[in-house]
Amino acid sequence: MLYFLRMTEKELKNPKLYEYLKNYTQKAIRIIRENITENEVPIERRIKWFHQKGNDYVRDIEINKLWFLSIHKHKDKIQALTEYKDLKNLLDKSFVSIGRLDTMVGTSFSSNRIRKEDVIDFILYRLIIKKDRLIFDSRIFNTYYKQLENELYCDFIYQERITILQGFNSNKKKIVLTDGIEIIELKPEDIVDLLNRDIHLGRESLNYLHIIQLYAIKVNYKMDKLFGGQKSEKQINQFEKYSFEKIDLPIINLLKLMKTGKLIPLITLYRNNTISATSYSWKQLNQPNIVFKSTYFLDKKEVAKFKKLFNSVKNENVIERRFLNIALNRFGQAVERKSTEDKIIDFSICAEALFLNDLGNIQGELKYRLSLRASYFISNSAAERINIFRTMKDFYNIRSQIVHGTNNKIKLPKKEDDTYYKLEEFCQLIENYLRRALLKAIEIANTPNRSEFFVDWNKYVLQI
């Protein structure tokens, strides 16, 4: 947002700070300009990534004039300005005296010592960085001043986390799930920023990179601003509430649950850009796969369906049922596994959590119970129930063979055409059945007044 050449007092929290800082910045730029010619400014050449067109990115040389070195060279003249001294006095009275400056400022996880000098030169550095000519631009100054003033007076630090998803695509550029949580299409400038931080998003070829459309889960939340190196138990709990495991991972698992398709979480980024707690870190979750193109697509109708599913899982009736959350997590892990044997094991844990959650220490007839319950729960068709019952019994046998180390002798069932299933095909059949079961379980769990296990299996199977 751009502001007019002069901001009105109604727009300002501290009009005197605005005037002092504007006059100081103008005079500091004038001192630099009068004492050094453009030809004397050191030049920096850096190899950086640039967006070319479409999904294509190239690496080339960027040339910048290092005007900021002139600030250090003429530091004595700049700090001798009356406006500089007035600013220091004003900041002492307005912020240092109440412990908001010249102290550690941040959160329980990241903080910096913010000095008066950092505030005084905050806008000056931003006005001259990467500029060919040294000029004072009032509109740019006003934009940065508004950011600075908001940060000085705000009692919160705003955090942002982005989890990049490879394979995801949609005809909607932004999918808002709830306040502060959305799935967004990354813009070229976002991708350039990531590449220039040495974050790998694909395989380079002669300084060229083609990146398939990238979406990401974006989570924004705020944390109380702490002063003087404080720690806050409340803030630690607050951070846990917004963690990757609590938000991003369940969303990824729900996407996998809703439909089939290749979907890989690549990187999780944590960032904020404030004078009090500037930080940028990331964790590589998976290496980018350059072979497959987008195979997971949500159209507008499916987006609406997914938002409904997301809200259903946030219902307390789902959250409180631990077995249902175990089933959801194991289903998500299974879909991501590369090994089919590992998929089978995770799917078996998912199935047991879903269909055997009421047995406690009872260990008898597990295969029969699981198969019978799954067949009645998943389908209302008598013919399909018979197929599901038989399939789940075979599934339990195969799972036992894998767990007990006899997977080299796995006996696979026959298909309707009298040919034998391949293990991958059989695993996909189980995935489809469990997908149907989990979606139905979430719907039932959202029904009011359900019992702890949400299904009375004796009544359900016996139809009484």
C-alpha cells in the first residue's frame, strides 16, 4: 500500500517521531550524496536466480551499488545532525524508558537486542539498498514508516510458516480453510526468494530451472512480544498449538484421504520479518521429484468438499477420539510410503484403530472381527460386503506374513478375472476401502450424542 507524500496525524501514532525520522533520513541521504560520487560507490556482483517467464527460472549476475557502505564512511557527519540527537532523545522518552528498546525483544524462541540506532536507520538502509541512484522517495518512506511504527507499538510478533506441496494443483489460487490457515499458489517472486536462499525446488541444468506449479500450506499466527529476555510458558503452549504436527500434517493427511493422487510435502519454512525478531529457517521434508507432474488436482467443487472435511475433523467429537486420529495419521503415512510392504503395515494399524478400538486387551478372532466389521461398515450392498470381508481377511493374512518376515512367500488372492493380484494392486484396493471407511467415520463422529467408540459394533453388524 502506498501513502501520500505526507501522512496525516490521524494515520500516525507518533507524529513527532514521523517528522524527526523523515527530516533525519532526508539529511542523511543529502550528506552521502554530497560527499561521494556515484562512480566512487563500490559495486557488488552476485549470481542470483530470476524469473524468466511462465515456470522458467534462470541464474544470472545481479549488479548492485553498495550505498550502505557510505553510511559507515560518513557516520560521524550523519550522527552529528541535530535530527539524529533529537531522535535519540525522543526514543529514550517514548520507548527505552518503558523497556521496549535497548533490550532483548522477541518471543520465547527468537529474540534480538533492538537498539535506538536500529530504529533510526531502519528506513534509511531500505531506501538506499539495491538502488542505482540515491534519492529520497516520500511514498516509499511512508510505507516503511508505517511498518516501523506498527512494530514499535504492537504487542505481538506475527509468525508465518509455509509448507510447500509438490504435486498439488487447483483452479483456485487461494483456498482459505480458516482464519490464518490457507493453501496458496506460490508467486514467481516467492519462488525466486526461495531459490536465492539455496532451497532446492528441482534439478538445475546449466543455470536453468523449470518448476512445475507450486502450492503451499500457509499458516499465520501471532505471539506475545516479550521484553528483556523473558520466557513464557503460555507462549510455549501457544507455539505447540500452531505447530506443523498440529496443523500442516493433518491437512496433508486429509488431502491424501479425500482422493488419490501424488502429493509430496517438500519443505517447511518458518519466517518473520520484523526489527524485533527477524528469522528465517527451514526444514527439508522430502527431496523434490523431477519425474512426475501434478497428479493431485482439486476443482472448485472438490475445494468446497475439502473445506467441509477440514471443518469436520476440527470438531471436538473427532479430536477427542484418539483412535480416529491414529487411523487418520497412519493412513496419511501409508499413502506417502515408497515401500508397498510398509504401506500394508501402516494400513493395518489404521484398520485396527478404526475397527478394533473397543477391544482393549481382548485378542481373540481379530482377523474375523476386523473383516466382518469393515464389510458392514463400508458398504450396504450384500454382494460387496462379501467381497470386502474376503479381501480384509486376505489383507490381515498378508500383513501377518510381512510382519513375521515371510514376505518372500506372500500368497495374494485372485481377482474376478481369475488372475492373481500384484501386491501393489492389492494395496491400492485396501487404500480405497479404508478411504471410504475413514470418510464415513468422520461423518458419524460429527453426529451429536455418539458413544465413545461412535459405533456399537454388535448392533451394527447384527442390525438390531
